[in-house]
Amino acid sequence: MKIIVDKKGLLKFIDSIRKKYRLIAPVQKDEGLFFDAVSNTSKIVFDYINPKNTAKEFFFPIKDPILRYDSDSIEEVKKSKENIAIFGIRPCDARALSVMDKVFNWDTKDGLYDNRRKNALLIGFGCNKAGDHCFCTSFGYGPHESKDVDVMVYQLGKDEFMVLGVSKRGVGCVVSGKKASPVHESRRKELEKGIVFKKKMDVDKVYKKLDTVFDSDYWTGASFHCIGCGTCTFLCPSCHCFCMSDERNIRYRIWDSCQFACFTKHTSGHNPRPTQRERYRQRVYHKFSYYKKNFGEHLCVGCGRCTLHCPMKVDIFSIANGTLDINEK
């Protein structure tokens, strides 16, 4: 079902969702635009490329208690019954969640993650412009992709929005409004076609090339400016590495990063990735090679956050794409 609403009607729709779910949406803070809990829909921002953080943290929290224990017993943390709705999730972030679903249900099912996914309603918001570092179309989907959300919203004009029910749950939410016409759909397609992307990568060629350049000197120069801060991995919508930490009688799962010097350090003191050369190479291979070998699709979704927010402006697009020019024997 597709309906047409003005901004007032869209806010009314979002407010109806807020009454049933804890609403998460893009809001402006002193530090920038972030996904955060919203109690007043008037605070929601509609003009943006992407919030600084991602929807990932609402399903795979930065610090997640997984069990409690004492000298006599071990008890798993109970699954949350909270229902959340995320409004304004871009197609790249929604795709990232679908990509992560595979690793969290690989050799064993992650009940905490799956429960949060099951209890969430995703309301996507199509892009009408691309950021300088966006390259989602390189991965076979686009800025108006709707398959990874429950409801999709497109802005057709200053005060005109199309609301599309996608999943069974999403269709149930879109209950009233003026029915969209073929003219509205043509306008949507026009807007999508008009989006200009500055970056485009042949990811299939990069995937094949990475099989041949693992030991290349290229990685020394490519990683030269990386300071190992982990900003790229923490702001990435699909990075999912973690470590375990015990505090008192609770075990937590905490975000970790392959860019940290101690990430692969053994208790013996040996580190198989001793320098940033090996660590940044690992990031590129995980995004464009290893994950595809294991799960059939790339881990990168082309959102561009890692480059945009990197303090040293290390550009994973240019580095991965640059492997195609390696001609070492």
C-alpha cells in the first residue's frame, strides 16, 4: 500500500507509531546529528545524509550484558520485551542490518540480537541526494531500496511524502491516506535517477583482485595515515567485532575493533598483526573479501561514514579501488 501525505500527516503517522514503540529518529545535538530516542516528533530532522551513529547500536549495543553469575550459578540475561521503531534509517543502514543478521545467526543463533530485531519496526527514508563519500550503488542496491525495512518513506516535494508499507507489519501500520498514483511513482523514480554519486566501484573486480595482492607492498602506503583509533569501525553500520569483559558478577559483550593494536595480541605477547599495515589490510579484506566468501555478500554497504569522520581522512573506497592498479609480479 502506498499513500501520499503532507509533513503534518507524516508527523501524525510517526506519532501514532511512537504510542506503540520506543521511537528512535535523527535528532540534532551539540555534537552533530544522531539517532536517539524521541518523545516529541517536532524534534525529528528530515534534511540530512546520515546520522553520525548507526542503527546497529540498538540491536548490538556498545556494552551488552549477556549473563550474570555467582559462586553457585550462571544465569543468562533475560531478553528484552521492549519494542522499538527506528524512523529515518537510510537504505544503506537497513542493508547493513540484513548483512549482520547472517553473522549473528551463523554457527549459533544470537538470541539477544535476534530478539531485538524481531521487536523492531524499521521505517526507512529514501535519499534524494548523495554525500561526497556515498557509494551504495556499487553493491547492487540504491538510495530508494525498500526491501530491508518495514515501511519506506520518500520525500517527493517540500510538503509531499509517499509512505509505502513493505513488510506485513509495515502494511498494517499504513492504514489511511490518499492513495499514491502512477504520477507519484514516476516522480519518485525521477528523483532517484537524478541522484549523482561521485564514487562508483566495481566490487566484483576488487573481490577477485584481493585474492592476488595480500602480500603486496601496497598496504604499507595505503595504511600509512591510519592511527588505529577505531573511529571507522565504531561508526560503521556493519562492523561487529567484540570482546568479553567481566565486571563484578556480570559478563558484558563490548565493541572491539580490528584496528586496535591489542585486538589480536596473544597472551604470549605475540601479535600476528603487529603494525597498522596488517590491521588496515584486515579491514579492507573483511569488508570486500572474507565476508563475501563466508556469507555471499560484501560487509561494506557504501555509507561513507568511515571516510567522512576519520580524523586522518583515510578513504576505504580509494584504498580498496586502488588495488585494481597494483601490477606487482
